[in-house]
Amino acid sequence: MRRRTFLSHGVTAITAMLAPTLTWAAKSMQTGLVFDEIFLTRFFGPDHPEQPERLQVARKAITAAGLDSKLQKIPLKQINDSELKLAHSAAHIAGIRSNHGALIDTYARAGVGGTLAACDAVHRGKVRNSFVLVRPPGHHAGNAGEVVGFCLFNNVAIAARYLQRRLGYRKILIIDWDFHHGDGTESFFYDDPSVLYFSTHRFESYPRTGDPERRGAGAGLGYNINVALECGAGDSEVLHAFDTQLMPAALRFKPDFVLISAGFDSRENDPLGCFNITDQGYADLTERTRAIARASGHERIVSALEGGYNLEGLASGIVSHLQALMK
């Protein structure tokens, strides 16, 4: 009961604090959606949890919810090694191709191209914010030259550097609500005060990283926020983490652009997770994220799909997230 009371007061206070900013001029703009048939390619074996059916079911749910006609479709951006090298080493890029073949390399690059296309569309004012319906996920990818946790290239990490080095943004906030810690993403920005990385996850689960004591290094100390939650954590626990740890840090940081590693394996009944976040919980997390962006004077948000392996739950979570982005 105490936590529910705290959250109620916290939401009221945050809403009141941000009220003057909620009339942002781009309110009437559409939300963008990046999707391409290439993402339906079967990357892994037939018994692997990371399957094209994830996106097939999500696409059907988006259509059934009547969202298709309201979303601005964004085509993929063609990329080359120069974009990948914004985050990854040349050895990693070469390793993906040599270890997994040219076709897998091509499909993984498409995911990066989709994420960067969404960034371009928001940057140019074509859409207010955007969701990238992409696979495979990316937040475990570092510089190992191998598939790590189903990930090949780190879509969100590359997008952060692209926003800074190609589009001129200074401060990037990355919010990762996947059940698993984004160890790859953390590794790229651990000593960097220009990127605030916030993750909620289960510390004891794969990849067994994300210790809350790891807060960044050097100039980046305090810009890495890990919140370890226990099995059974649901809406109240994750919203408490957002309200007490993310919101104060993000409002001080005032990001120029916000990226979301949107993992839905943190949803209830996911076979690879043990959290109990509901569809309403994802809507609330999305609203918090939009409030942070608005308080910083914009609503530049790109959200890219990470995990989520209960097909029905993944689809309904995505629809809830999109509906909140579109409000």
C-alpha cells in the first residue's frame, strides 16, 4: 500500500511539474513505424525463441487495433561499415560476416538501417516519434565478433552515436526496459557523460550483468543507472524505479534525444523472463518517457524492439506502447 501511495503522489507531482511543457508544437504529428519484410527472415534454427513469428503476430495485432492507417511508414536506410563503426570495432563487423555469413550480416545491417531511418525521420520533423519493429534484437551486442544473446549489431548504441556524430545532438538518453540487462549498450557508454543509460532488469538472469553498483567510470560516473528487480516484479516496481531513479536523473540531464530499448520479455508470462509487467504498465512507462522528452523541450523518441517471446503478450505489449506514443 505504501508503494502505491508513493507512486500516486509521484505521478501527480511529475505531471504538475511538466504541465507547462505539454503543449509542445509537434503534438499533432504522427508516430512513425519502421518495418520491412526482411525482418521476417529466419535467422536461427526452428526451435530458437527468436523467430519471425514474433513480428508476424505483432503486425497482425497492429492492424487489428486499427493503428496502421494512423502510423507514418518509414522505409529502411541503406548503411555501410561507416555507420556500424560509429559503435562497433572493425574486428566485430568482420567477425559477424566471417562467422555467420553474408546473408546474416545483411539482415542484421537492415536492423541498424531501420533504426537510423527512424532517427532521421524524427530529426527532420517527418514524425513526432517512432517505433522500429525490428529483429534480431541488439542490446547485448558489443565487440565480440559473434552473436551474443541473439544480438549481432547494437541498433540503439549505433543510433546514439549516429545522432551525436552525424545529426549533431549532444546528450542522448537510453532507456532499456528489457528483462535482460543491455550489457553491450552499457559497455559502449560506461565512461561517457554525454549518454545517460538506464536499465531495469533481473541481475541474476542472462547475461548476469547490470550490478547497481556499476554507475559509470571517470567522467561518466553517475551516468549509468542499473536497477535490479526481483522475479515477480510488476508495474508498481518498475514504475517506482522510473519515478525515483530515472526521472530525477533524466530531468537534470535534459536529453536532446531519447532512445528506448523496448524489450517485452519483461511482460507477464514471458518464457524467458519472470517479471509481471502488464500492457498498462508499458503504456505508463511510455508516458513517463514522453514526459522526460517534453520536459527537455521536444518529443524526439525512437523506440526499437528488443526481446519478447510470448507471441500474444509481445503483440499486445507493442500495441499498448504504440498507442501511448501516438497520444
